[in-house]
Amino acid sequence: MTRFLKILTAIACLTLPQIAEAARDRIALVIGMADYQYLPPLGNTHNDANGMAQSLESIGFDVTLSLDATAQEMVGLLDDFAFRSEVADLALIYFAGHGIEVQGENFLIPIDANVTSNRDVQRQSASLKQLLAAVDRARKMRVVILDSCRDNPLGDSIALTQTDATETSSEETRGGGGGMAAVDPDRGTLVAFAARDGQVALDGTGTNSPYAQALMQKMVQPGLEISLMFRQVRDLVLEKTGNLQEPHTYGSLTGVPFYLASTNQNGAEALPAGTSEAWSAVKPDQEEQLLALAELGDTRSMLGLAYMRLNPNAGRFDPVAAVDFLQRAADAGAPEAQFELAKLYERGTGVTANPQKALELYQAAAAQNFADAINDLGFLHHQGGLGLPANPQKAYGFFQRAAELRHPQAQFNFAALIDDGLVPGKGPDDAAHFLYAALRSGSADVLDLLSKRPNMFTLDTRRALQDRLKENKFYQGSIDGDFGPGTQRGIRRAYGLEG
């Protein structure tokens, strides 16, 4: 037990030396399908994919481009991308080609698919779920962009057409019918459709589709926050198509601002370390857009505006106004706003301290699987706080839940609990599983502790971790529990660093 408390303190308070950033921190997979073997060809998808790849490379992405991939090739592309995305800050997939909605699920059709029924589509195509799984473990942000909005309007007898019978424009569409099905991705993941569910996407009369053209124009704009970027893409497509096509995004991003194009020459945007400081760096014209979106009920905009007003080193510092923004977002059900508001009620910042209210807000955020809130509830139950009695056994359940949601601190601490023999039914293999997961999640604290103090774990756990590193081809040495130079190289490679 003493060691567990010591580790919790170390994770919270450790001051680390500067660690080199992981290679390929932003990766993209760009897929363009045009010359279908059994379906109508598409005119601009190769141009769109090539242009998108070039645009992404120009702003620092490590891009994999695939044109006219077969079903087998798509499986390989997605499997490889899924593994690489685990050590990327941002993983992005762009798909241009035929897509069909079948029984409420979206499918992206490879070049060699011979589909005459719903079952054929399901068996021979890649589902949107598979694309989401391929980006799922990226550390900070996950984006899937589908310039492919079609459905299966004829039930079990598919008839893909090049024009939509209900379309008033003479422009070709990327398929027939009423678009793709709405989706509800996990928090931190954004799915962008070229057209709102129920609409079709225009292929365009030029060399690129209206959506691809707008994306390529906006994504390279320096210092444009990603949520505002997609909003501006929407407005531009509406303008270009005479309101015939309205792009739409689904999902909820984290409260950390993110930029595709940097304002510096080194690729990724250099942001201040803290979330409040990062939002305070947002340009004034973008703050105006956030205010307008907040008035329309956008909770992420409310959250960003609140963070700006919680930075005491900026001219906008106004905790009372921050509470108001957070309360509005929390009332709308945003878990991150509930969590941040809970901290203000706990500390009495901008509002009268209210432990009971703070606890209720932590619990509300945890009920929506917000990992930070679950992890904090673990601490509160472990130590006793906000009126809760100390109950270590109950705390372990919260730590496990947060660890399974990939909270790096919880992953490390739950591994320590297992290693101490405090979690019935779990042993060294389970401890190694969570240690490896914490490394892949990008915790610099965990990297530092495993590098400098590996003997805090038992020999059996160290062996199990070596085995996990070897299984994933990060380590080739003996399974002996000795964390010498070879194991240390494996640990760094699993984290995402070379050598």
C-alpha cells in the first residue's frame, strides 16, 4: 500500500527532463477509389486523394496514399495504420469512393467488390467501424473524413447510379439515394461527412469535388483551430454548391485546441502546456466565432471560452464568467464541462465552494465514462474526500475502470495495485498489460519511471512486460526481468521513440 501511494504522488508531481517527441506524431491514410471493376467509375476521386495527400504532407503529416485498393489491400492498410496510430498524436483517414449505408451501418467499397445485395456489401467492404477502429488509439485526436455519401436506397437489390433522381443540379453526385447513416463516435473522435446524413455529395464539375476543394483550402490555413476549420469548410461547400450540399461532422472533440496547420515552420503547432493557456492563444477572430457557436449551443466552444477565462496570466481572466460557460455546457450534458466545473466547486474558484455539488458533478461526468472524472473518484474513495469515507477496495474499481478507458495514470497505478497483489484474480500478465498500454498511450511519466525505477515492480511483472514487448517486436532479448539496455530500447520504442 505504501508503494501505491508513493507512485500516485510520483505520477502527479514528477518533474521530467525534456523527452524527445515521438516520431510521426501526426499520420494520415488517404484512400481514393475510382476505377471500379464492377461498379460505375468515379471521376474526381483520384484527384481528390492525390490533392489531399499533398495538402496533408505540406502541413507535416506522414501520409500513406492508396489508389484503387482491393478488399485485401484495405485490410492490410487498416491493420498497419491501427498499429502506427497508437503512438501518433493525431490519426486521420480520408476516403473518397463509393460508400453505401446498409441497415444503419456505413460501408466503404473497395475496387474489386462485386456487390449485388446487402450481404455482398457487408462481406466485401470495409465498414466505417473498421476505419474508426484503425484510428481509435491515437493519443490526442482521431479524424475520419468520408467524401463518399451514398446509401442503398433499393433494399436488398443494389443499384448504384451516378446521378440522384431527386437532385435538381446537373452535376454528378458520388452515388445515388439519400446519403450515409448518422454516426455517434467515441469522445475525442470526429467523423466528417461530405454531406449531411440523408444527402448526397456532388462530384463537382472541375478537377476536385466541392468538399475536397474546400478541405484542401482550409486545412492548410495556419493557426485555424480544427473545429472552426470544419465549420468553415461547411460554409464554403454550401456557398460553392448553392446550398445543395451541406457537410456535417459527428462526434465530440476533447477540450484541448488542435491545429492541422501550424503557425511555425516545424510542423505541429507549438502550444502552451496548459489547456487554459492553449485556449488563451486562440486568435481574436476565432474567439468571435467561438462566441457565436456557443450562442448556438456548441458545448466545446463554451468549454474553450471558459478555459480562456480561467487563465490568470491573460487579459480575459474572469472565473465567474468561466463558471457561467461551464454551467451552460454541463447542463447540456458535456462531461468535460461537468468535470471542470466540479474542480471549481471543490476549490471555490469563481463560485462558493460546495463539496456536495462538486461530488455530484464528478459522478455525472463519470457516468458518461469521462476517464479523468473516474480516476479522480478513485482518489477520493481511496483517501476519503468530498464527504466520502476512505474505501480503498471501492477505489480500485474506479482505477480499473479508468485504466480500461486508457487513462495513462490509471493504467500505471492499476498495474501497481495488481503487482502488489491487491486485485483478486489478476496477476503479472495483467500488470504488464496495463504497463504496456500506458506506454502506448504516451505517458512520459510512465516512460520515465520504467526507465529509472523498473525494480519497483516484481520480477514476474518485469518478465511479463518483456514478453509483451517481444510479442510486438520491440524487444528481442531474454525474458529474464533484467531491464538492461535492450529492454530499455524496447520500452522507448513501444512509447514511440526510436532506439
